[in-house]
Amino acid sequence: MDNVPVQKVDIMAYAGRWFSLYSIPGFLDKDWKQTVQTYVIHPDGYYAAFTTYRVPGEEKQKYIRSKLAVVRGTGNAKMKVQVIWPFKMDYWVIELAADYSYTVVGHPKHKHLFIMARKPEIDETLLAAIIERCHEKGYDTSKLASQEHKSTPFLEIVPA
């Protein structure tokens, strides 16, 4: 299987809350657990992204804000995320449920992978199939880390 984005993403349907269930974390998010991303459409044409997470051993939930912008001409499936200005990272929607109940976000060079769902858990058979497809696309799925949503209750804090 090729590591390519899906054909089309409906921007309105993609907005909202996503629970990051499993990920191949990068430098910034390597210690994050119970990560939840909320995408809000900004009037200037990008998603304002609010990410909440916990760091094991710390009591308080933390959050960061970032921007997620669509790359034109990609059916909205390729985006750029900007956590720290002026740096941007590739964000490819490489799998998306028809009902937008789950998504898989990848990277063109297989650096990052996020399996996200609208709920804090996913059917184990479906998860196994998603992981297998990601492996077939070239991702090192042995590096997938659980975000541990099932084991600890999620407390929502909406950033001001």
C-alpha cells in the first residue's frame, strides 16, 4: 500500500473533537497521554487546534494551541500544522471512516502517525486492521504508543 492521503476530506465534518488513541510520537509529544485534539474552523480559513494532554506523574492537564491549514489542491487531505511559528509540519489524512468516526493521520516520510477517533476507544478488530494497513504503508507500528484513554477518566478542560 502506498502512503498517500485520502482523496477528499469534508472540512466541516472533520472539525470537532478527536481522541488520539495511539501514536508514533515525536519530540514534542513523546510523554503525552490522554491527548485530545479539538479543531475549530477559524474565520481566516484554517483550523484553530486546541490540544489537551496529560503528562504521567503530573496532576494538572495541559494544553497547547496550534494552527492546522489545508494545502490547496489536495482535496483537503494534506494539511500543515504549526505549533511554533514559523515551523510547519506535514499532516496527511491517510485514512478516514466514511462517517468520520475515526481517522489516521500520517506523514509523507513516516515520521509520525496518529490513530484518532471521536470516542475515547475503538473496536479492537477495527484497530488491528488499521494498524495492519499502517504497517503495509511503511510505518513502524512497533513504535505505536497508547494514549491510555480507557484506563483513566477523561476530564475536559476547554481552553479560554
